[in-house]
Amino acid sequence: MEMKRRTMLRGAALAGAAAATGLAGGLAGAASASAADTTDVVNGPWLVSVGWGVLQVNPGRTTPQQLLTEGNDATTSPDGRYVAFVNNAWSSDGRLTPYVSLLDRVTGGIRRLLADPPGVIYGAPTWSPDGTQLALVIGNDTLIAVDVATGGRRVLVQGHSMSGPNWSRDGSMIVVRWVSRSEGPQLRILEVSTGKLRRIYLPEAAGEMFDGPVFMPNSERVVFCTNRWTRDTEVPSGRALGSVRIDGTGLKRLTDTPRLYLSPVFSPDGRYCAALSVPPTNEYPDGGNIIVSTSGFGEPWWIPGDEYVDSSRLDWARAI
């Protein structure tokens, strides 16, 4: 049963891998002429954060490599060179304290960007499109921007529960999952230049599960995971991907089949969307695999390999 499942997944993945990675003939070849004409961005590996450590899945491959042996919530800079990751664990002897660090994918060096006393909680970071800043939530209620060169931090907004920030590719906005004291959980957009906030999504019913907001590459819509349309499904943790315009209108369901969706991310060239999910051929929901579709959310394909147990975040790095 296990071999049959992996064979099915491998065939589906290699059928779609050529397009998503710019490779012809499955594992080797050159980028298509159309891709070369429209962009010089080459899609690189997927990064899977698994709670304590980060895995790298290279294009055209199915077996992950160990990129980091510690840390979580890894995300790659827009130019593909640096990986930002966080650690919230600490030891009573003071040898391990919370930190945010940067891995240089070229040299392999790691530089500490932020360090705080035990008890400080860092959320998942997001890069500014020019690669000079990171935005992240500290202590669940303070969104900060950090200068990557100096480590200097400034408060963008505070006082409400927030999580999962994502910086738009045009640099003007950050979307977060926000908890309002009067309205409850929702999605809000922060205008970076003015500090103004506006609500763009409110759940249909109390108890709706939704998270993972991420801007589409054109910065005109936000994609997120939700069980708004799938609450009656028998699929464990069944959800769909939805999207909404940045003005809060035009709510749209993007995927038809109920399944687990976690941490959607767009490819560096903007043509594809990937997420963590569980293949229907899995007898048990024993971890995450990577599901990929075109940015139009047509028929998806799977990236096979060992399930990424305790996977929490997916990122798609630019090739370097």
C-alpha cells in the first residue's frame, strides 16, 4: 500500500514539476521560451518548517534535505539568498534563549538578528519586497518591522492579538489575522505608509477556522485557508482556499475539493501557488505533503516524499 501510494504521488508530481521549476523533461532541461520572455526569476526549492528544524525540497526531487537543525517558521528573502527563522525555546541555564536569525544560503553562515529574554514569543516573519526589513508579531499583540542590516526595530501596530503577517509584493501593505475585541477574528490590512488598518474579511459564522493570509503576486487580492464552505465535510480538517479583494469585496472560493490546507505561498515567479496538505491516497492524515497548482487554481499536483510530520509553514525560495 505504501509503495503504491508513493508511486502515484511521484508520477503526479513529476508531471507538474517541469512547469513549476522551469525544467523540461522532468528533472533536467532549460526554461521554456515563454518563461524566459516574461521573467528572469527562477523558482527554487521549497522550505518546510517542521517545528524544530527546516527541511529543503529541491526542484525535481522528492527526498528532503535538512537545511536547519533548529528553528521554525522559515522564510526566504525575495532575492533567495537569506532564510529568516525563529526560535521560541529556551533553557533554564540561559544557554538557549529566543532569537530570530538569518541563514546565508551562499556561505552557510548564520547571523543573529534579534535576541530576547526567555518568555518572549516570536511569530512567523515576512520579508519586505526589497529585502531590507522583516515584519513579525512579538508577544502575540505587537507587529514590528526589523531592519535586516542593523536589527533595529519599530512598532507598526500593537494592542490586539495578531498572527501570520504577509507583506505585499508592491510593498504598500501587510495583511494579518486579527482579533477584534468587538467583532472577533478577522483579516485586516495595514497600510505601511499611513499606519491605517482596514478589515477585509469577517467569518460567516462563529467558530469558522481561517488563517494563512497571503497576497497574490499582483497585490490585488489576499488568499487564505478557511472552512467557511466545508464545515459539513467528513474530511478531517477539510478546508478550501478562498480569496478576497484588498478592499474587502469579491469573496471567492478557489478550490473545490475539501482537504487540509496550510500555509499557502506563491512561487517567486508568481505563476504557481503551493500549500501543505494531505494526499487523498494517505490512509491516515500522518503529516503534510506539498500540493501545487497554477495561480488560476486549476487541477493541482503533489510533490511526493516522506510526510513532513508537525509541518507548520511552507515557503518557496527563489533559485540562487
